[in-house]
Amino acid sequence: MTQANNKEESNRVLFKNMVPINEIAAHVPYTPKTVRNWRAKGLYPWIFIKFGGRVFIDLNEIQKIIDEQKMKARKDAKRFDLN
């Protein structure tokens, strides 16, 4: 394997769970506009990675955010007897 192929394979592994912001709606229940607003406001900075002039989102990290929000909603529903 050449050095260029090694680098390409390394990038593929690095970006396996990364998608550009404009493709986020195909993977999670948020629009690109929502995710751009998060970035502009400095929310969840660890999910954003800028590479080659493009901003990518870590799908693993955004899934953790979704799971946390669901858990909080369940707790709130129990607290207010909304179940």
C-alpha cells in the first residue's frame, strides 16, 4: 500500500461516523439550520470538526445528545405525571 493510500484509509476511518452539516437531516431529527445555530451559539462544540474547509458532525456524539434529551423528557413527563 502506498503512502497516499494509507492516508486515504486513515481519513476514511477517522470520518467513518462524520457527516457534513448539510447531510445531517438524513441521520438525526435535526435540520442543518438547527445544527448551524448550535455551532454559532457555541453549543456542543465537541460534535463539530472542521476539515478541508468543511464542517462535519460526529454522529456518535450527536446520538448521545439525542439520548440525553429523551431521558430528560421522560423524567420531566414522570415529574408532571404526563405518562
